[in-house]
Amino acid sequence: MDFLFPRKLAGDDLRTSESFDCAEAFGYGPYQKRMLFLIVLGLFSVNCQTLVVSLITGDVDHWCKQPEGFNISEDDWKDIAIPREGDGHFSHCRVYERCKLPTELGSSVGYTKDGSEVAARWYNRCVLNEHRNTTDMADAPCEDWDYDVSTAKISAVSTWSMVCNRRFLPAALLAVQNTGAFIALTACGAFADYVGRRVMMLGTATAVVAFTASTFLAAGYVHYAVARFLTGGSAAVLVVFTIIIPFEFMTHAQRPQQVLFLAVLGLELCEIWFVAIRPLVIDWRLKQLVFLAPTVLLLPVLSTASESPRWLVAKGRLDEAEAIMMEAATINSFPLAVTGCLLEKLKEQMNCRAGRDGVDQEDLVDARSLRRRAFAMFAVCFSICFVFYVDAFSAAQYNDYTIQSLAVVVTLTMYVVMHFLIKGVALVTVLSACFVLVASIQCTLSVAVGSGSGTIAKTLLILSKGVSNVVLVHCFTYILELFPSAVRAGAACWAFGCGRVAAMCAATTLVLRPIGREDIVFAITGVVLFACLLIVQTLPRTTVVEEARIEAKRASVSSRMSLLHMKRTLEQRPLSKKSGSTSVENSRSSSKKRRKSRSSPGSSKASRRSTTESGAAVPPKD
């Protein structure tokens, strides 16, 4: 929350916690590797909580219910009382008005030969005069329904009559769940950076387990909706910390690739789990229990995680950070002396900062920059999450499991492409390119759905779903890289909360599906992405870590050049010695010759004589 108030944020230590790489603090080894499963389990868990409503609210064949006590076959009732739609199928939501029970009879005709006058009159109008009264074709909406007995138990739709004019109830469950997530993320984001990462993670994990159990015990729709509200909120906060803690233990060189890989793995394992559980023809309560069973692993696995040393350094708790870093160095077989030297360096930086008076102007500029980045990333997260949930809800409507399977294949393919891209290209550049790609797919998908090209629309939906899965993960990875540890959890919670607002907006678009206007939804997603590209352009070209890598590369290049220069200098030194000794010897020999010539006067006369003779041999020309 501090980044909303630049002057307060400028008073925080934003730099010391980011001034070192974990590779130089305690190395990389078993200590970090055991935490990587947290990301997989966190993404798997939150995605299961997101998809469970779609899992248990599949469509069930239904029609207006025949009155109790009316002993007539199902087929005869449909022929007598149910009108046909334009495609020739019996209506799901309408009944002939002549067969609608009068209010005096309630839900039962209680018909016998000696029955009441009202029941007899209804029976004559609906059944006996049915063939003669063919002009009486007025229909009315149903008030109760019968369901296909072969599929009624596998869906909560039949349990709570979520059909026809109550068709909004599954979408309402999704909206309630995401509302809980938004409220929880907003509230926790305000103080997430003041409370320990581990405390927040274990607290929300306990809440997820408890509230998930309450969904199994829910008897009515309202009770179930409340349970989903609480579960959605706690699961959304949990996933933020299951990513942040391992992230802050990773080395700079591996962070983007590892987070991307593990998060995509968690999402896709959940998709595969969804595809495996959905075909089971069992009671929907049992299906929900099986689907959410991995939730029991949360507490045992998450309790093995340690507090983030970066967050402890950011909060000035260097003694606690030292204990964790020494433990990590011991497990990783990293030299403890090197870790100790780094800790001394961090202490000096903290003491130097503590000795300053007032707020540094450079810190104030950094604080204002962080606030601008935060608002920009909130908009970016909203847009990509809107696409993600629209695609997820659209894909869930199909009973064709090929779509889910192919979406997994596309996601893994996109992950491979993204893995190589983020190695050599700036994260924000990759983000911009991905937005252009997804927006183009969404616009094309809108045209395909509007024109009725079913095969093309399904293909584009698979492509969009797979690509948006990876882009969503990349977006949140970029957020973690963009903000320092002192404000990272708050920024991540609020950005994720904006994503949940997008999920609620996506859930409201479900009402357009029954009227066949889903093309409008895809068109809106494309426009939102293209508009958000303007915001992406305002983000910094490099993150703090990327700048550190660039400086490290420059330093390594300059050091290599220095070493090469030293090598050449050393190679040239023996040559210079040899040339120097040769010149000395030549000078000595020449001086000796001069001394000899001076000691013999006849030689000088002879030389002068030879010179005169040679000059006379070639007289000058006139």
C-alpha cells in the first residue's frame, strides 16, 4: 500500500534487499529446489477452485415438469404439453398454457375419476380436448422442471434448478467466488508487506482447506455460494505467496524461466486433471470431492517453506535473514565465509542509509515511478485476465474433450517459445508482442463466431486459450520482477485483484451465449488488448534485475578486455627486452670502433686521401 504514498514509500529501504543475487548469498541447490513445488501446487490449487463451478454445473436435458399424481409417460407428456422449437426439438423452458396447472391445484392435480372440479376441468382442457383444440397453441414459461434421469445426478443444475430463467445462477456462483477473491486480495494487499510471507501463506492455506471442506457440506445454493465466496478469497491470496516465496529465493539468472515453467506446469496439470475427472458419471458432490482432493496437500507441503530473506532484509530484520541465509548456504554446500561477507556488506548499506537525514530526492523519484508502474500493471493484468477467463468459460461449454487436450498442447508449445524469448529479449518487449498476438487472435475469433464458422472458431479458441495461459503467467512474472521486495506482495495482490475483477466481467458475458452473441464478447476482448498496448508502452524498458544483468555483462566484457590487454602486455615484454639488449650491444660496439679510429692517425689520413681520389675520378660537369 505504500506505493500509493510516494513520500512514505521513499522512507522505505527499496534498494538493499535488491542489491544482491541469491547465487552470491547462498548459492543454488537443494534448499531452493525443494521450494519449487510450492508454485506448482499453488497454481494447481487456485485453478481447481476456479474450474470447479464449471465442472459441477454442466448442462442437463430438461423440460417443464408434469404435475404430481398425473400418471402419464414422459414421452406422452412431451407430446401433449411441450411445444417444439424452430429446430424441431422440444422446448426446455415453455409449456402450453392450457396444460399449465391452475394456482388452486399447486403442483399436484390429485386427479381421479371422482376428483375435484378444477382438476377435471384442467384434465379435459389439456388432455382430452388436446386433439380437437389445436388452435390453442399459446405457451407460458415453466415454473418447475423434470430432468434426464441418466445425467441429472452428475450436475448441480438439476439439484438447484439452474435452468431457463434461473440460468444465471452458475454465473452468479462464479461472480460471488471472484468477488470474494477481489475483496480478500484488496484487503490483504494493504498489509501484505508488513506481515511475514510465511505467516500469510500458512494462514490462507488453512483457510482454503477449511472453506473447501464447507463446500462439501453445503446443502443449499445460498450456503454453497457463501462457501465459494470464502474459498475463492483465501485461494487467491494463497497463490500470491506460493509464488513470491520461491521467487525471492531464486537466482537472478533463473527467476523468469523457472517461474514461467512451474506456473505453466501447475496450470496445465489442473487442465489435465479437469479433463480426466469431467467424464466421470458420478454424483456431482462426489465429483467435486475427487477434483478438490489435492487440497489436503497444501498444509504439509507449504509448512516446509522458510521465510523470505529478501523481505527480512527489506524490513531491517537482518538477524533473522542471517539465520535463514546461513542455513541455506549450509544445505547448498556454499562457503559460509562468502555469505558472512555479504551480510556485512548489507549491514554497512543499512547503517549508511540509517545515517542519512530526511528523504533522498532520488528515493522520491523511485517511489513515484513505482506508483506509475503499479497503476499501469493493474490495467495490463485486467486486460489479459479478461481474455483468460472469457476463453476458459467459452471452452468449458463444449463437451468435446479434444478442445481441452489441444489447448494443453498449444500452451506447452507457447511455453517453449516464451522460454527462449525471455532469455534474450526484454520482458516488456515480449509482453508487447504477446498482447499483439492475442488481440489479433481474439478479433479473428470474433469474426469466425459471427460468421458461423464453427470449426475455425473452435481452432482459434484453442489457440487463444493456450496462448493466453502463458501470457497470463508471464504478466505476473513481470510484476514480480518490476517491484522491489518491500512492496512486491502488495503490488502482486492488487494486480491479481484486478484480474479477479476481469473474471467477474467475463462471468457477466455468459448471458450473451444463450442468445448467440458470443462474437461481441471476443470483439471486446480484442479491443481491450489493443487499447492496453498503449499502457504497456509507458512501462520501463528493463526491470531492476535486467539492468543488473546488463551491468554484469558490461563488467564481464570489460574484465575480459582487461585480462586480454594484460596478456598481450606480458607477451610483448620479452620482445622488448630482447630488442633493448640488442640496441645496447650495437651502441657498445660502435663506441669501441670510434675509440680505435681515434687511436690510429694514419687511418684518418688514408681515409681523407681515398675521399680526394674518389672525388677526382668524377669531375663535375659544366
